[in-house]
Amino acid sequence: MSLFRRRSILITSCLFLALLAGSWGLYLRTQALLSNQLAHLAVQSLPSDGPTPTLTIQKTSARGWPFGAWRRLYGVSFHTHLNGADIVGATPMLRLGGNWLDWAHSLTTRTELPLQLPDSTILRMVRNGESLTLRLRKAKLRISKETLPCPPDARCHDHGTLPLYWAHFRIAELELASSRLSHSLMLNHPAGTIRFAPQSLSQPDPALQNRPLLSAAITARELTYPSSFLQNFRVEQVHAAFALLPGTGTTPLRLPPETDHATSSWPDIPLQLRLHELSATIHPVAPGKQNTPPPHLSLGGKLYVPAFSGILSVSLTNWQEPLHDLLQSSWIQRNVPIAMQGLLNDMMTSPRMLSLSSHPLTVSIPLDHGVPPGLSSDHFDHLQTLYSHFRQLAPHPQ
């Protein structure tokens, strides 16, 4: 073996050993940072307006060298309290940290290290006997906290600043279950950003009434909900953008006394939901030749929460062919009176409706507790009230 080749091998070996030694030193340093971050993880990542939030970790292990540095946390669970709601969560395993590219991204963007949850994770919120449960599968989160200057005249208790939490996420599958829903709602491959600015709802601060408590921008590849109404369609390319603000004291929409029902007797509604966009593309499940682009549904408006009373705007493009298919569906045949079915079919074949087929179909719908006035949420299939409204739209003989 030539002397030059021996020197090349020696230099390469020394560089490789130096690289390993540097990587090992960096690994020890980053593991020390992870230990410090774990000591304050509950207070930094869990907002609370009650007792100090609790975070339980059964076991940890340091991993990653030489490709990065991370901690595996086993048997993770937490509990916090916010605006009268108990919020709990649990996951079998959580990974804090990442490879060296994740660390470089965290340092250059001044964001927290990613949290990866490869197993199924449960998050649950309970308030006044009602619950909301989220099940996440293969989630990756980046949670960060920053502080903002306190607006003039606002009541700020944290040294004149307001906390602001950010969460950037990618999830393989998200399942949502609620005591208000008959079935679980599923989102495939959701991703987006959530911005959370906690403030009191029991004693709202007028100086913060225009400051969103929660805002989000979310996309998902597909939405599934096992309802007979949606069984003939695939809901894809879901986009959502909304903000949740403290209530302003404006009186929400109420049912007239003669049609009021038990669910209308709500206490003061503390929140308002500004729905900037909720849109999706709808594909029929049944195979067949489709002569037009798939319909695109868009929703927007302002609703009061938790009663879901307000005005909702609905816009539908490429609507004629899927609407015709919907009118022929088994759900319509089972739930809509025969006379009303004939009226709807006459409307679809009227010259005026045919002339409007190239335009978006747009309508504003008032809602009271999630349903239009005149309908009962307990007997939603009794659509006689809508029958009189549709008669006004029916084509009249010339």
C-alpha cells in the first residue's frame, strides 16, 4: 500500500473520529437541554387558569446519537383546567426532540422542538357534563409560547404581558367525538396551525373582546362521517379557517315563542365563532361517468357558541348534477314528503333553474341551536316547514 493512500486513510479516519466525538459532545449538550425542558414542560406547554397543570411521565430514555438527540417519554398523561373545563390527555409514548435538521430548524426559527406521537393519543375536554374527545394517530407537533405586550386598559396579571401559544401540526388521522354528535367525525392527514391566546370567559375583559381566543387554519385530505346523508359522497380537499372570540353581549338569534323548544333555554352565550372558510370538494361514491367537475361547497358566517345560533352562508359550485343525484338518493326518498320531492324535481327541470346552472348556488341560512328556525333538532326529518318555503321558489305556469 502506497504512503499516500495510507495517509489518506489515516486522515479520513481522524476526521471521522473527530466528527463522532463532536457529534457525541453535541448529543450530550442537547440531552442536557432536553432534561431542562422536561422539567418545565407542563408549565410551558399547558395553559391553565386554575391549579398548576400536572404532567405524569412513567419512564424516559435518551436516544438519537449519532443522527440527532431526542427523549422517548413513556406513559405520558396530563391534566389542566381552563375556563371551567377539565382538559386531560394520554399517550403511550411521546418523542421530544429530533434529528440534527430538526434542531437546526428550531434554533434558526426560535421555535420549540417537535413533539412526535407515533401511537394513538387521546385528548378530552369535559365541561358542564358535555365532552369533546380527540383521538390522534401518528401526530407531529411544534408547540411554542411567546408573550405579547398588554393592550391599554386590559387586565394583565403576568407582568404586563399576555401569553400566546402556537401549535403547528401534521397528523395521519384525527377522530373527533362529541356528546352533541351521533357519530365520530374522521379527518385524514390534517395539517395546519392553531393559535391560542387564553383569557377569562367567566369575567371577560372588554379591552380584549376583539382578540381571538383561538384561531386556526387547517387542511385535510378527506373527511368521513358515517351518516346516511353522506354515504353516497366522498368529502375531500377540506379547508377550514376560523376564529373564536369572547362574546360581545349581542343577543343571538332566538326562536319565536310559539316554536321555541327546550334546548333554547341556554344561559348567556360566552363565545362567537367567526367562520372565515369551511370548504370541501364533494365526489359521488358510485362509479360512473361524470360530465362536469365535482361540486365545491363553501361555508362562512358568524355563530354564537355553544348554541350555534347565527347566520351561515352556503355557496355551492357545479351543483346541478350532484343535486339531481341527491334528490334521487334513498335518504331523500325516506325523509322528504312525496309532494315535496315532486316540487323539487319540477324546480330542477324548470327553465329558470337550467339557466342558473353555470352560476354558484348561494344562500344564507339563519340557525338557532344548529337548525333553521321552525325545525326541531330532535325531529329533523319532519321537513314540513321547508315545504312552504320551497313552494315560493317553485316554477309557476305561464
